[in-house]
Amino acid sequence: MLSQRPLARPFARSVSLAALMLGLLITAPALDRAQAQATSTAPRLTEALGRVELLTETSVWRAQNGPGGMSEITRGLRTGAGRAVITGAAGTQVLVGSASRLRRYQNEVDLLEGQFLLTGPVAAHALGRHVVLSGGRARVDLQDAAPRVAVLSGSARVAVVGGPVTVKARQQLNLSTGKLSEFRETDPWYAAQFTGEGVASLEALRGPVDLTSSAGTRRAVRGDELRAGYRLNTGTGAWAEVGFTGGGYLRLNEQSELTVLSVDRTTAGREVRLNLTKGTAWNVVEKRQGGYRIDTPVVSTAVRGTTFRVDASGTVKVMEGTVALPGQAGALPGQGDAALTPGQQRNADGTLAPLHMDALDQFNRARDAERAQSLTLGTDPGAGQWPRMAAHTGLTVSSLPDARVTLDLTPVPGGSPQTLAPRTLELAAREGEGTYRPDPWATSELPEGTYRVTVTAQRFGQTRTLRRLLTVDRTAPEITGLRLTRQGRLLLLEGEVRDSAARPISLSLPGISGTRSIPPGPFRWLLPAPPAGPLPTALHAQDEAGNEAHVPLP
């Protein structure tokens, strides 16, 4: 994504308009002036992912997509649900995060709002303060209460009231107070190498849940993908679970609203950025799966592996792991962010307290346990081959009620017409039960023949499979040469049975009790004659698949 390059030429030092408006007195020693000579290379947008807009000379915001190429930043740039890469003089690069904004000041960028990663050597402004990074990387956080420049590697010179300050690696400078302090990286967004877009998908839901995108608003369904900019809203008594690339999930509780800012694939797993504008989100973040950040109107949270709850009102509760609160007071020793550890919570008024579990927390814990159940899968009957079938009633699968169950059918060579092709059927569950059957219409369309069937159940990353043989037979048995004669107190029934399968056929005479299983071929059946009345007029035959034939007797 970003690479370091040796210092190729000096950089220009300038005083931004924002700095003048703030009344800042910015001074620079000779070294800074030498490093900050004016250059003729304007900042350019070289990559745009998601919603990225450039401000034109006519004060119109124009959307950019894909590689930016030679898109010069003439006035300003802003991102919504997306990110951008800006290249300046001598190959300098600035990675712009979601919900961020900057403007061009002379031939440099002036960072105004959001999060940024600078790869040096680079000269830029941050809220009007001049920043010269001689090499390495620095992150700039302007979305929190305490705006800062934090150096990850190399060193930077930042102009503040009273003169420039040198910020070394693992240090940060508060841009509001000018205070220098220790810093340790806790947000992996800045160190990740992006390799593409990741996936956020709706894994489970209950009650009314709406999904809003550029195409409008509709009711969400399980399996919906949530791309950058998509918004979820849950109604009364509703909830929705969103799973992410690499593992982990978020449960949006009732009366809540969540926007997906970005889900990116990285060399570290994935980077997730979310915005909770209303309600409550319960988060279960997998360890060693990259970064995860959820912002609210009051507080931001940045974590790796942990279980925690965050409310739009600012409440944060930590059940497992550690949650960083960028820009908040109360940092742990040696860290740049305040942090909550297991058993702690941040109240809506900003105070810290021991963790107090309420009814909503108990519900989420119970739902987590339900979600973590081991997946089961079985068929009725349990043997390796289903009976021959003519209708869907012969296919019954059992699993957990919220599993996704499919049948992959492959015709057996030589056992089916050559025109058959592999196909997949999705099985529907009875409401509230773990019994699955295919749609009758789907099985009625299956051509006759023998299939190898792979039964697959999937649920929250778990998969179970079974293999069975299935024969579809809708052809009724054929009976010919029937003859019924009375022989004293007995009746003699003779004829011949043909069927597509070499399996016994069940025969019965209506009006006379008893049935008989007859193998295909000629047959003779002696049975008691009725003491009085007419003889039977028809023979009923049924094969193993349930196909029936009624044949008149001569």
C-alpha cells in the first residue's frame, strides 16, 4: 500500500489559513526551512475505494471511483464510507480514512477531520499546524476530542505555539494543548496493508430489520451483504447479527442504527470500521483477525480480540479483552489511548465504574451461548441410502433450527438419463423446529434417476456434511395378464408385474383383507374367497417409491 522512500528534495514550509485564523504563531528553525522548500508537485488522488469526492473549482463535490490516476486535488477532498490514497511531491503518500476531510493549501494538504496515515518524507498541515515527517510513518487523528500526531517510525517536526516540537517514534503530540507524551500503537488500521474489500454479511435476524443502500430501503434477509455505506435499522423487539471476513460478529439490538463505513481485507486479516448512530451494539471480535473500530456520537472504540457492548449514548462495557478509547482521558501507562479492561465500563457521562450487567447484557450472553452450539446433522432414515421416492416426503433432514441446509445432487453414471445435470436444492425448515424438507415444487422437477447426494448444514462458520444415495422413481408398476378364478373356497389371482426397479410390489384386492409382496415377474396368489357376494373388480399395486396402479380385473 504505502512505502518509504529516501528524502529526494526539500519541502515547502507554509502557514495555512486555518493557522492564521486561530492566531497561531508558527516559527521554524533553518533546518525546517531547508526541509520545507516549495515544490511544484501538487497532491493527487491516486486511489479511491468507496465514496470519495473531490471539490472542484466551481465548489461542486464530484465523486471519484477506482484508481485516481492524475486527479489533482485543486481545492479539497472528503471521504464517506471509503478511503483514498494521495500522492504528493517526491512520492510522499497520505492514506485517508473513512469520514475524513482535507483541503489543499498551496502544494500541500491541510488535514481537517478524520484519520490519516502519513508515509514520509512528507510535509502537510493538521488543523493548521505544519507537520514535516522526515521519514517513516505518522498517524494523524482528528476525529476525537484530543486531536494528535503520533509517530510510528522515524520522527516529525510539528509547529505549535512557542515553536516547533520534535516528535520521535512512539511519541504523540496533542494538537490542542501542545503536550508531548508516550504512545503505543493500539489501532491496527494504520499498520495494515490493504489487499481489497472484505465482506460483512447478515448472518441472523429476528423481527423487522431494514437495510438501506443507494438503491433504497427494503426489509433485510439472512445472507444480505453489507457493503460500505449500507445502513441497518432494527425495529421494536428486533435484532440483527452481522458477521465479518475472518470471523467475529456484531449484534445490533432493537431500536438501533448502524452504518458500515468500511470492511477491508488486509495482510493482518481484516479492518472493520462502523458507525453506531442510535441504540446498542454487542460485539464479539475474534483474536488475531486484524482491527475493528466502532464509533458513536459520543465515544470511539478500537479493539482486536474482545467481547464488549457499546451504546450510542457513550456507554461502553467490557466483558472480555481490552477496548481502547481513542482520545479519551485515562490512558494506561505507556499508551496513547484510554483503555477499558474486563469488568469495567464507561458510563454515558464519561465516568468509569465496575461492570454492571443489565437485562440486555443477559440477553446477549444467552444469545451468544445459543449461537455457539455445536452444529448437528442427521437424515431420516439414518442409513446411507434413502428409500426410492416419488415425492419430497421421502427427504427429511434434521439440524439446528437456524442452520442453512442444502442438497447437492449428482447423477450416478449409467443410472440416469444422460441429460441430467448436477443441481443444488435448499431445504426449508419448519418454523421453530430443526426438521428440513425440500420445497415440493423443487423435487417435482427432479428427473427420474439415481443421484449421489451431499447433505450440507452451515451455521456461523460451522459445516457438517453427510452423503446419501437417492433414487427418484415416479413410474407406477405395470401389471398384465391378470386372471381371477374361484377354486372352491379359494381365489387364484395370476398375472405378471413389471416395474422400473427390481424391487417387490405390494398387491391388494379391495374388499378382501390382506396384502402380498410380489417380486417382479409372473405371479400366482391364492387367497380365501369371500363367502358370498361379487368378486373383486380391481387390483391395487404400489411400488417402494409409493407409485400406485389400479388395474381392472377381467
